[in-house]
Amino acid sequence: MTAKRASGARGIKRQRTPLEWALLIVSLAATLAVVAGLVVSGLEGPRGAADLQVTIADANAPASGGRPLEVTVTNVGGTSAQNVIVEVTVGDATREVNLDLVAKGDTESAAVVVPADAAGPPHAEVVSYTNP
Amino acid sequence: MRGVAGGAILGVPLLYTQETWLHGRSVSPVVILAGVIVAFAANVVLSYFVGFRPGRTHRPTEDAVVGMGLSVLLSALLLVLLDRVGRGTSLENALGVTALTSVPVSIGFSVGVALAPRGGGEKAEQIQGGGGDLLVAAAGALVFALNIAPTAEPILLAAELDGVRLGFLVLASLVLPYLMVFYAEFGGRERRVASDGATQGPITETLLAYAVAFVVSAAMLAMFGRVDTLNGAAAARVVTLAFPASIGAALGRLLI
């Protein structure tokens, strides 16, 4: 097959090229940014148990056979929540939504469809979750 | 590019691991920071003894910084590509997942020279021509795909990735191996002489190697019952698995 590009010569103690300087500066900036971010998060991030805030609203997307709703869960606590089960109630209709993980500080959404004849404002609440 | 190649080889399997996404978001930032510091120290030592610049080991700290920084950037890029970090991800969690993923990638950077011997593998010269290259590409793809195909990650990722991201994943599956094989300057490429044939040319070889990785991925998924029909979902699963498989195919060609 093709003869690929030959390996370039590498001096043992040659001067840095402009590209190497650029890579070094960019790399140093990226590393310091991550380290600083982790330090700040560790010192000032939320602490304590998971604190899940749920909102529900009619979804704009069309759905066959019912009324589509969008459930949004935000975790403002200091611990992630796994296997989050949200119970959605509209009138007499009840549905469950399962979210695998809502990490601390994250927002996750899921869609649920209730019967078209379910009248009234939708209500949602977290019924259970586990700690990872 | 040698460092990027080494980082991709060691880092991509971890990138396809749910637990990495989970722990990057749930483990304390202080613990992840400790892991980064330990990894950096290991990278300094590895850069002194191995490194990603052959023959240059007198600036191990500088090389470790470059390796760590580029690992962070490469990890962040791949996590965004795979939709593991997005608009709903808090900065703290994005940093956590990126930092955790960058640890093995940075180790790959630091041992870039050693991952594929400069002279190629033993008896490498006996495998010649396009057919031989595609054979070793298939073997490399098989090793990587076989590790990931039985897991839930290809299914999960394929279900969550939209068409645009899948398109970019195909692009990454072509560009990254192309850069690894033709620009990373490692492996026994010096001994690989030009030959006539249908697979002549870097672009043709890259496309054919991806085709091989795609077929191997489809076969692996079919073997484990993850693909049993031809539809969009099946194609998405194969594309998702074909990315690490194409990295494996590139590694196979680098070794020979």
C-alpha cells in the first residue's frame, strides 16, 4: 500500500517550534481551567442530599392518541439522584416517568402522554429515587 | 498527533462506559482532582521514560502538561460529540466527566511511542499489500468492537444521538484514524512500501478501513442480538460502534 510520510527527525535538545509553544500554552490553559474549576466546585458547590425540583408543561410536539406533556427535573442538591420516578397526574389519569440519572446541578427532561380527555392542570411530583 | 493517537487508543473504550458518565457527575470534584494530580505525576514519569516525542525525554514536565491539556480538550470534544455533555449539563458535572475521561487519554499520550513500536510488529514485513492492511484493520476493529458490542452503551448512545451527531461521528471515524495512520508518525510505516492496487492512497485506504470497521461492528452487534433487521436504529447502532472499531482498525494498521 502507500508509503506513508517518513518519521521526522527529533533532536534531543532542540529549540521549541512556534507550534510547540502554542500547544504548550493551550494545554497549560486547559489544564489550569479544569483544575481551577474542580477546586471551585469542590469548595463552593452544593452540598447535602439530592433536591429535585419538578416542573411540567404541555409539550409542543404532537403526539398520537393523547396529550403530550414534558416533565423537567432539576437537581439543586449536592448529591446525584438515580432511578428517579416522577408521578404525573392530570385529572383522573396517572402516569409514571422514569429518569435514569439526574446529576447534581443538572436538568433532565422526559415526555409523557396522558389521555386526550384528561382535563385539568397537570401535576407532577417525585415519588422515589436512589443515591448512586 | 502521536499523542492524540495514543490517547484515543486508551481513552475511547472508557468513553463508551456508562459508569464513567455516572461517576464523573456524582463523585466529589475533590476526588476527581486528586485523580488528575496523580495522573499528572504518572504522566511526568512516563514522559521521562517513554513520551510521545521519540528521542525527546528531557522535558517530561512540559510534555506531561501538553499531554494533559490536549487530553482534556480531546475528551471534551468526544463527550460533546457523543452528547454526554450538553446544554443540560452543569459546569461542575461537565468538568467532572471531562477530567475523569482525560485521565486514561493522558496516559495514552504519555506512552504514545510505546503503543506501536517504530519498527512495526514482529514479522510485519510478511504482510504486504492492500489485502494485508485490510486484514489487520479487521483484526484491530474486532478487538475494539468485541469489547464494546456486548455492552449496553452502543444501544444507549445510538438511541440518544441525533442524525447530525451521528454524521459527525462518521466524520470523526474517518478523520481520526486518517491522522493516526498517516500523520502520527508511529508504527512501522517506514517499511510499508507503495504498491499498486485498488487500495492505493491514504484516502482510499481510510475509507476502506472504515468500511471494514463498519462491517465488523455490524457483525459483532448481530452476533450479540443487538441488530436483527435493517433500519435506521440498526444503522445508528453500527455507526456508534464503528467509531471505536475504526480506532482499533487504525491501531491494527499502525502495528503492522
